[in-house]
Amino acid sequence: MLRGVSDSPVTRGKEVYDVLRAELLNGMLNPGDKLPMVELARRFSASQSVVREALTRLAEQGLVVAAPQRGFRVRQLSVEDIAGLTESRVAVESIALRLAIERGDVRWETEIVAAHHVLERTPVLDADGRFHEPWAGVHRDFHRALTGGCNNARLQGVVLALRDSAELYRRWWWALADDRQRDLAAEHRQLKDLTLARDADAATEALVHHIKAAPERLIAYAHEHGLADLNMPPPTELPRTRRPGRRPRRK
């Protein structure tokens, strides 16, 4: 049994889901890997129904795929997938942001300010130069706050599911997209300011640029190197000791 987990199926299911989701997003599970129900149930000391529920939630978010009679697998990564995913995110998040600017109230504005305050004060790197995992969560919270004023739960659900799917590519962003050479803090500040100013056109334009920057860099790299899929680890070592503003040495 997971340490500190109660016997409640609801609590157990959430714990299984949280652990598997973290492993997926951190590259501990490889694209295409099988997720055998029996082995996972044994690992977590949980029933297969609890594990199935957790895997089904992950499938709904696009992090794993379910095949009839073949069980669950980690989602395969590809250039075609990231292109389609990015196109979908641009379309859906733009609609959600425009509706939020039109419909959002003072509470929505307050949530944006609060989420941005936490984001600005959460480092992207830890003291050892590794990716600071809590940053991903507060970054997600900030973007969720931006579109939260759309007052459409179904639309917001699609926005969050697409963003979760994009997180599978994080290791590739981190190794190749060189996000730390971008001024992410300035981009987020601009998104906050334009949204609160109710400038829908400028805010949407800034959001589209923010969404597309890393995928476009990754797609260009893939085309340059003749890659159709991205199911192997990035060809450069993940930058565990790099600091912002310092470029990796080229071999």
C-alpha cells in the first residue's frame, strides 16, 4: 500500500492517479510503454478497478491511450501530434480567453492577480539547476486562471486536457526549445496586463505567441534532423546544471 494512503477507494484512486501522472510528465514512463493492470494493482496494493479508474482519467486527459483488448499504453509522441495539439490549443484557448475577457468579473480578475503573484515568485530552476517541479503546477494554475472567467466548464475542461497533453513534451521543450532564453516572466506579465485591461485582440495575440513558441522550435528541430516521432529521449542531455542565460556547450 502507498504510504499514508487510506483504504478509501476514492482516496486510493486519487493517489494512484497522482503518482502515475507525475511519472508520465517527468519522463519516468516512456512513450508507448504498456501499463499492465495486474502489475500496477500489485505495485499500489490496490484493486484493478481503482487502477482502471486512474488510467481512464489519464486517458481522458490524453496522457495515455486505451486500445480495445490491449489495455493502456503511454501516449506515443510525434511531430504530427504536437503540430495538431498546438493548433488545437491555439484555437480553443483563444476562444476561452476571449470569452473570459467578455464575461469575467472582479473575482476572476483577483484570481489572475493572485495566480500571477505566485508564479512570479516560484523559480523555474531549483538550487541545483534542475527543473523545479512546483513551477509546472503554478504555471498551470496561472493559465487556468486566465481562461477561468469564460464561465463554461466544458470549454475549460478541454483547455486543461489539451494543456496536460502538451506537458508530455516537457522533456523535449526543456532540452531543445531553449525556453530559458525567452523572457517567460515578461510573457506572463504581458498576458496578465492585457487580459486585465480587457484588450481581447492583444491578449489573444500574446497568448498565441506564448503557446506556439516552444512547439515551433521543436518542430523545426525535428524537420532539420529528419525525425517523425519523438519517442526516444531528447538527443541532448537534459540540462540539469544549466543556469538561466547560459547556453549549453556544443559538442
